Amino acid sequence: MNELKEKCGIVGIYGKGLPVSKMAFFALFALQHRGQEASGITTSDGKKLHSHKGAGLVAQVYKERDVENLKGYIGIGHNRYSTSGGEALDHAQPVINIDHTFALAHNGNLPSVKSLEKFLHSKKILEKNRSDSEMVADAINFYIRNGEPLPTAVKKVFPLIIGAFSIVMMDAKNLVAVRDQYGIRPLSLGKIKNGYVVVSETCALDTIGATFVREVTPGEMLVINARGLKSIKLAKAKPRHDVFEYVYFSRPDSILAGKSVYEVRKNFGRTLAYEHKLTVDAIVPIPDTAMPVALGYSEVSGIPIELALVKNRYVHRTFIEPNQKSRDHSVALKLIPLKEALNGKSIAVIDDSIVRGTTSKGLIKTLFKAGAKEVHFLVSSPPVRFPDFYGIDTPKQKKLIASNKTVEEIRKFLEATSLHFLSLNGLIKSIGLPKNHLCTSFFTGEYPIDLKERKKEVSYDVPKS
């Protein structure tokens, strides 16, 4: 599944005596999977802010001297994948105000910015071509420039932010983290020596030697400064965690809402095996997300796994390619079939989702060409029929193959021997959280946060099976 584009990864660190810039660098390195277009870090030494941003991967953006020049005991960082188009460094984060006294990094997306626009216009500070993150920063900065402390400014702007957001912010002496009341985007708190760390995923805590404390509660604001950590409730928690974090986006070694991503993905495979029994010679997972799924399917079915698709680990995720033609070429470079493991065999290929279907179609063709006798296709999520508005850059709905084709029509398009999706009930059962705590909008078209002016972009005239 290479056709849904990731959200972003964020980190915030506070700790006197800690190598904050280096810790931020390694945390962003651990969160590279959440954004590969650009990266940035801002730090504070208690008097002024220091920043470095660049286009590309974390390892490309920072040199040793860049990290060393980021002095201070407070820092925030951001890995970006654009959810609104533009060049890699357009709107790169952290967003820094004109006075260089405040910085912000945002994971998520606001489907409606009308409230923010109205506020900024009323204060005569509305600028053109500002991203949703930049508009949030502009609104908070208005109160800062009028003498309000950062936590108070955030509290006042919070009702204007309509959408999905996990945000880390800082001024010279404070680190602030806030999460929307639905908790669609992940955010976790960790402890390290005499400091605190806030990150998108727990895997980043492990990387820098921090201990997981808890998740930031939906609707909660954390304020971290010389007085310690303070929690402030800004809105009643109405958790609706994004199921695609479990399906694809999060690293398998992360914990989300108390659930191991790795174990959840194994559960997907177990449930698939109960729902769709196949008689095949081998299970072939598409690396890497489908590996735990394949383990679960094999465990229940007794069918052995063949690692018949070899991943070239030096080809970066294909969604960073600029067009479909080069994306398809990159897929051919990325996954190489092992003819010896495929020749004359009936196989069940496992992937995490089907979006446009073009990548899956090309892969199935390659597997048959490599000698497979039958290629059954198993998907560890339901059909993706609706676009996302909360921080994942999906294609327009009409480009989603399941929005205009039935499962059988998709199978014919893919030219697969058979095609089976994990049921929605099976998905929810495998995650182990209540249905009303999950955001399933990709599959159901049920959007927990009002889309407002963007409702017109959604059609409910989709196939039922």
C-alpha cells in the first residue's frame, strides 16, 4: 500500500542539561516514516530561538554542525509530508513567528479554517497563502504579542481550531503540547532524567532512551517549564482514534491507545484467516506492514509463509515520487519477486489496503510473470471508499477504486485469482477498542469532526459490496 500519503511526525523536548537538539534529531529519525519531504528543529536557550529546516530525509537535512548550533534546553521538531500540496520547503515546520519568540509544529489537518480566517481578518492580520498550521500559529501569536502567556494564548485559540491536531509549541521558556478532543492523531508523553518528551509515537521514546508515561488525553494541554509539568483540560475527551494508524501508518513497535501495533496487525491476520479460508501453497506478505498480518494468518491457517518479495531497502517509499508513471517505476525497483519461491505455486498475497489499485495490479502481473500459478489477494482492512480530511493525503474520492467498483469488479481489474478484504467488524475486533472510540471514515464515510464547507467533496453513492 503505497498510495496513501502520510501525515507528519512531531516531537517536543524539555530538559535542562539534556542534549535537546540531538535528542530531537534522533526522535525525528525514528519518526521518518511519518513524513519524508522536509524536516525542521527549533530550540530555545531561555533567551532566543534557534532553527534549522531543510528539504528531504532527516539524514539529509542535518549535518553535525547544524545540530550543534541548535542550542538550548527546549526543542520541537517536525517531519513533514504535505497534506495540502506545494514544494517540499513551502510551509515547512516548525512555524516560527516574525519576532522569533514562538514556534509551532502540527500533525494533522483542519478541514475547515473559516473560524480562524474570520478571527484573523477581524484582527487585521489575515495573510494570503497561509497553511492551516500557519494560521493557528498566527492566531496564537496575536495573543502573545498582546501580552498573554503562551498557555493562555493556546487556550483562547483552541475553540477556533476545527479538525484533527496534535501540536507541540514553544517560546523561550515553555514547552506546550495540545491534542484535539477526538485524539485522531496520536501523541504520547515520556520522561527522561530531569526532563519530558512529547512525541507522535512511542517508538521515538525508545530511540532516545525516554520512558513512556502516558498518552496525551484528547482535549488536553500540557505545559512544561521550570515549575514542572501541568495538565489543563481544554475540552471533554471524545476519543476517535484513526484506525489507519493500526493498519499502516504507525511503526509496529509503537503502542497506541494501550494497544501494541504489532499485535493488532497479527490479529488482523488471524481474523482474515477465520473470515477467508484459502487453499494455497504459501502466504506472501508485501513488506513491511503485512509481515505481522501474514504471521497471524499462518498461525491460524497452518499455511507456510514465503518471503517471495524482496524489498530493496534503499528505495524510499514510493509516495514521494512526483507522478504516477515514476511511482509505478519505483515499485518495480522496490519489490523484486523470487522466482524460485513462486514457480508453479498458488499463493495468497497479503497487503494492508488497496487505494487506486494500480500498484496492486502491477504487482499481481509481476507475480504471475514470475511463475505463480494462482495469485489470491488478501487485504487487512476493508475497502477504502471515502477520502480523508484529518491529515492523510488521500486521492480524490473518484480515484479510490472501491468508491466506484464492487469487490468483484476490483478483482477483475487487478486480475487476481480471488480478492478478500478484512471486514469492518473484524478490523474493530482485532484492534480491541470500542467502535465508538475509533475513526473509520475511510471505510464508512462517518466523519467525527464536522467537515463543514468540505462536505460537498464526499459522495455516498458507493458500492455496498
